[in-house]
Amino acid sequence: MESITLNLKIVKRNLPFLIPLFLGVGIGIVGLSKIMQFLLENFTTQTYFGFIGIVFGSLPLIFFKAKGKKNIKLMSWIPFVIALALMLYLAFANGDKETAKTIVKYTTLNMESFLMCFFSMAIATITMIIPGISGSLILIIMGMYGTIYGFAIAEFNIPLLIPCGLGAVVGILGGAKIVRLVLSKFEQLTYMGILGLLVGSIVQLFMLSNITLAFDLTLMTSIVVCVICFGIIYWFSLQEINRDKKEATN
């Protein structure tokens, strides 16, 4: 995170690291956009259950980072409750489920689509800097995944890619500094807020999955995908937790 800054001297010094990083991110986004769009359109329930597994697997890491070397303070539960309430509101207030569906809301560039693509991508990029948060998940919740990944990136729509790219740059450069500042001053409050967002997103993803209680192939495969995704992310979370513990003892 220290390499991502507006300081040109630091950027120049870290170019050997930053160039392959941004190339890898760009190739990954373009390459995976069509795959993710295909999965969300043809295997909606299984894909959303995969996201649920990813979120569940991230919870131990976020709670560990929130707890740190001390117990959770009573005041730190306030951002958790607020974030959880916000996510539950979004989940239940949108009966048509368009909030997180892969609907393409914008196909042409105008002031509204420019601002929505810019700010959505900026927010999603900032969240990618924070451990345990998925930028794709944020875009799904905001209802912009279909427009940004499913249309602008997958179809290489230049007009819409411009605000998306600008938002990503602002999110990376400005977001890194903001995240460092917030985590240095309000670490526990911030992570508890993130924890609330993640817990609330589980409810929203479940509602959006179109799952039925019938014990059929869709339910069985969705559970399998959820467990696999949980296991993978949980393993990575444990590695991060153990690494932090070792650094704390050294």
C-alpha cells in the first residue's frame, strides 16, 4: 500500500513493482469480466452462493484485525450496527432485486452514467485495498456490476470505460492514502464497520440468489460451491492471521 501514492519520487522508485501490478490487475479484470458475467447469467444461484462463501471465509480475518491486541470496545459496535442496518435496509428495500443484479443500467455516456461509473469504480477500488473486501461484491450491491463489468469492460465500450478508468485511478491513488489514515487513527472502528457490511451482505446475497428450499441439483451444487469458496478464503485468512501474529511477536 505504501507504493501507491501521489508522490512522484516514490512512484518512480517503485515502478518495477507497480507496472506488473497494474498490468496484472488490468488483464485479470478484462479476462474475468466475461467469465463472471456468464456465471451470473447462467448459474446465478451458485455464483451468489460462491460470494456468500467468500464473505464467510473473510469474517475471521476482519474480526481478528478489529480485535487486534485488545478486546472490542463497546463504542466499536456502533459502526458495526450502523453498517449492518444499512445493508439490511438495502436488502429488504429493493424488492425488485435490481440493486445487485447484473442488469446493465447504462449503455451510453451522459452525465448520470459518467458520475455513477466514476464513483462506483472509485468506491470499489478503494475497498479492494482493504483486506477481506471484494470490489466485485461492492459493485453488485450498488447495482453497477452489470454496467461496468458486464458491458463497459466485457464489450470494451470506450465512452463508459473513460469514467470507469478515472474512478479506478482516483480510488487507487486517493484511496490508499485515505485507508492508511483511517486505519491508523480509527482501526478498530473501521474494521467493525467493515464487519457489519460483510455480515449484512450475506443476507442480501442470499436474497438475490433466487434459491428455493427444494432439495434439487441447484441447491446441492450451490452448497458445494459455497463450501469450496469458504474453505479457500478461510485458508488464506488463517495464513494472514498467523502472519500478523508472528509479526506482532517479533
